[in-house]
Amino acid sequence: MSRSKKTRTKSTEAGPPRHIRRLQQIKTEVASEAARIIATEGQHNYHAAKKKAAERVGVSERLALPSNIEVKEALLRYQSLYGGNKHSENLQALRETAVTVMQKLDLFHPRLVGAVLDGTAGAHSRISLHVFAESTESVILHFLEFGMPFKQEQRQIRWHDGKHRTVPLIVFEINGATVELTVMEPVGLRQAPPSPIDGKPQRRATQADVECLLAETATALTSQGPN
């Protein structure tokens, strides 16, 4: 009689080793805490939020920092769970203010970017716009003409070649919100700078795009009704 041979098969369901699973669990905890910090404490810098979160969780920041994408996903989950209509209404108000500002700055082809556009904006978020002009001074003269108070700042951003560039910012208050304008040369309309979240070209929206988002959000809020 022939004996049937037993064959051994390697299990593909065992999953990654325990230390890898533990590391991912820690990174998830840090991402969740970083998201909470961004949503509730007015921290806009993802890296700073991750470092603070790692300290609170009690782990080494060199070992367990999640990616910016993981933090953004955790932030969207946090707002979905805890934001409710209040988050949607705040986002709607910020986008309405963005449209108002874009109308005033139509000469400089404004584009909405960042948290107010992607829906992760909280109560402390700035409205971020890219504007395009031959010089920062031409934008400043526009503000002086209308008598609007403002201040100037600078920020370093990473460009597509991997190098950092310093860009001028004009910051002002309107309707209870803080607006920051990143002033770029007109050629910047052709290609958006890399996103600090995933390195891909930043998503940018025209005034018409934002008005469409407002209409969509208004419809969703009407269907949801009051909390």
C-alpha cells in the first residue's frame, strides 16, 4: 500500500511578528493623540503635534512617530466621531469667509489650500490661500488701499527638487478668522508646491470650487438637521 505523504504548508495568516504589531499599535496611539492635539489645542504643525503626542503616550519619538498621512487619517476619524454638526458648521463658516476674501483678492488669482479645503480644519485653523503676484509689495499695496491691518511672516516650504524655499506670508483677521496668504510668483499657478502631508502637489481650489463645496455642505447640514 502506498502511504500518502503529508505536506507541510506555511501559514500566511500568522501576520507580522509581535514586535512589529506592537510598534504599529504604538504609532496608532500616537497618531490618535496627535490628531486630538491638532483638533482641540490649536496646534497646526503636524511634527510638533506628533512629538507632543509621543511624550504624552510615553514612547520614544524616534521609534514611534507615525507619518503625516496617518495623523491626517486619525484627524478625519476624530472629527467624524466627535465633531458632529459643530465641526461642519465651523468648516462652512471658514469656507464662506474664504470666498469673501477671494472675492477681494480676485486680482491675484487666489487658491484655497490646506485644512479648510480638505475638511480637517478645526476652530483654531487658519484659512490658507495662495496668491500670485510679481512682488509681495503689490499685494501689500492692495491691503493699504483698503485700509486693512495685516502683518508679515515667512515660512520655509520644501519644493519639488527637495530643497527648501522661504515664502512670504501676509496674515490678517476677518470675520473672527485668521487668514494667511502665501505670495507666489505668477508662474506658481502652473504647479502647486508639494503638500507637507504626502509630498504630492497640493490640492488647490478656485473661488468657484469653494462655492461648490459650500453648496454640498449646506445640503448635508440641512439633511442632518440639528444635533
